[in-house]
Amino acid sequence: MQKDLPEPQWGLDSLAVRAGWDRTHENEHCEPIYTTSSFVFRNAAEAAARFAETEPGNIYSRFTNPTVRAFASRLAALEGGESCVATASGMSAILATCMALLSSGDHIVSASGVFGGSISLFNNILSRFGVDTSYVSLTDLSAWERAIRPETRMLFLETPSNPLTEVADIRALAELAHAHGALLVVDNCFCTPILQRPLDLGADLVVHSATKYLDGQGRCVGGAVVGDAERVGEKIYGFLRTAGPTMSPFNAWVFLKGLETLALRMRAHSDSAMALACWLDEHPAVKRVYYPGLPGHPQHELARRQQRGFGGIVAFEARGGREAAWQVVDAVQMLSITANLGDAKTTITHPASTTHGRLSQRERDEAGVTDGVLRISVGLEDIADIRRDLARGLDRLG
């Protein structure tokens, strides 16, 4: 890492390229991949000191690896956090956060529109360990307050939400959480630190699926938790060290390379998504468009204040329900039919039968995920080609 400027003075674009790495004696210009399971000690005393954590240094790649540490350090710098723990996936980041910071008898209040896998984790796994979860509308602050109990220890949300791009008031929810002795955990997957920094708005922890925009090309699976030195650097790190939901060095290196172009990509994704949302909003086969950049979006003004861009996710409801939505999906030739997002390639999915397909009808109804909704992760192709591909199916419905 360059040393001619203090790191706090760097802008996000510079941090994304330079932060988190000190060159070795080899003077490499690109961060190396340390594909080793273990590390050698100079003598018995050094080995004992490392294991006792009285001396910093590498021990075993399950919890100490230079490449993984470089990715974690860079992401922490981008999010404005003191510490970051990199994990094997986005879901393992959420699991590690809950297992490290919650106990039996604790209570979570979660937004009802979070990713279906998060709901399954809360309802089907954490519940078996005595952690209860209540669900509320993301944007209804009074509902959040009513749901809080004396045993509530965590408020959990995604903003913008998946797939309907609802936007939560992070600052207001942080104040509410702290007034009741709870933590606010924000999934920042859709915006990334380029467009939104929840810690600056009062959130305690930020979780990521690095699989999405941080990678940007759909190559690897990974996750991360960013926050303070105590909760993340000690407690969540301690869970990772023992339980081992570990990011591989190769994946960490891929994510490091992804971070270098993150700012450029997020701006391009946002620009194209805005253009696509405006086009969809005028199409006769579209009942409704969900995109915070549109002036008609219920939280448009909040998104303008809280975010530096509106992101690359556009959802819309096709007239005609599931049959119509599936016709649009089946007609595309260029767009990729996959539930992943944040890719350079534009993707399309039908949430009610994929990402939210394991939820009950009641849970989908509460989340607003109707059978006609489609989610587009707008990629980096020519926007005219994206529109043309979607028109193959939409025009038949018109």
C-alpha cells in the first residue's frame, strides 16, 4: 500500500484500489495469493505466542491468511469500520454474526422483506437454539418499535430490500435500536459502500454477500461482516476461528480484484438501471416498477439523502401474474436466467418461485413478493440491448 498519504484522507475510489495491503520484500505490484493451509514458526516460543495471541501473526488459514486479511482490511476501509471478518458466503456472515452475538432467549426484529435464505435461517435454524424472530414492514418505524421486547438484541434489515427495493431509514432505526439496547445490522449487498455507508448513519454492523457486487463477475462465493474491533474483531472473529466458515485465499484474491473496479461498476449499474426503470415504467405490459430512483417510489427522497446512487436492481410486476412473468423470462435470449445478482451480465429471476420460493404464501404476501414480480440485476451490457431483450416477452403481453 502506498504510504505517501494518510489512509483516512483517501477517497473511496483510492481505498478500493490501494487499501489493505503492504508490499512484501518481493515488491509485488499485485497482491499475491497465499495458498497455504498453515504457517511455519521460527521457534517454539514464537509458536506459543501466536497461539496464545500475545503476538500477532499467521497461524492457520482457517482464521489467519494474508490474502483474506487484505480483502477484509480493504472492505473495512471502504465501509468505515474498525474491523472486518471475511466468511465463506453471505449467509455464513449472517450466521456468524448471530451465533457470536446472540444467546438462547434473545429476540431479533427483522424486516419482512429480507432474502428468503435469511428468513429460513432465522425461522428454521436459530429458532432451534432459542432465538426468536419477529417480522415487520421495513419502512414502518412504529411497527419496529412495537415489535421490540425486553429481550430484543438485534434489528436486522436489507436496504434497499430484495426484490422490491424498499428503502429503510437507517439513522432512525439505529436510534431506535440503541434506545432499547439492541444492535442494528444492515445488509449492504445492493448498494455496497460506494453508494451507501450504514456505519456512518449509526448502524453497528454491516454484512455483505461478496458473491454479488464486490466480485462483480459471478466468479466466487463469499461474505463479510464489518464493524467495531470488539464485536467483529473479537467476538465474530472468535466464532470464525472455532467454527470455521472460512473464505478461501483464492476467493479473497478475486474479491480484492473486484473491489478495484467497484466504484466504476456501481455507477454504471446505477445509470443503466435508471434508464431501464424509466422505460419499464412506460410499458403497457408493466403494472408497477420498483426502483428508488423513480420519483414515484415511496422512499425516493430518503434514498436521495441516504445513498450516493440508486443501485443496479430493478423489479417490476407484469400484468397477468405468474403466467405473464414466466413468459417474459422464457422469451429472453441475452439476459441470464439466474437468481444471482451483481454481475456484469444482466440477470432476470422470478422471486416467488426462486429466491423466495421456500417461503409460505403468507410469508411471500407479507414481503409483497407477488407472482407477477420479476427482478432484474442490470449488468454492463448496452442498455438498448437489455431493453430489446426484455421487449421480446413484454411486447407479447401488451
